[in-house]
Amino acid sequence: MALIWLRHNLENFTKRLKALEDKIATEGIILSESQISALEKKAQDDETCARVSHQ
């Protein structure tokens, strides 16, 4: 699996989530509960990082 991710420039979790967000925007796909949960966690982490970097 890791080699496939590398081939498509998706070697880390952040890049894979970004690719999923792009696919949602362009194709309007339906997400599973685990995908929704991962995107929500990423949004929370991004918000936390933004707060920390502005202090």
C-alpha cells in the first residue's frame, strides 16, 4: 500500500486527507463514518495549529 501512496504523492496522512477533500469537492462522493471522523479530526488539528502559530 505504501508504494501506491508514494507513486501518487500521498505518502503521509495529511496529503491523503487533502486528496480526499479535493475528490469530495470535484466528484461529490459520499464518505464513510471513518472518513468523516478523520476529516473532522484534521479540521480540529488545523485549528489548534493555527491558534498556536499566532501566539
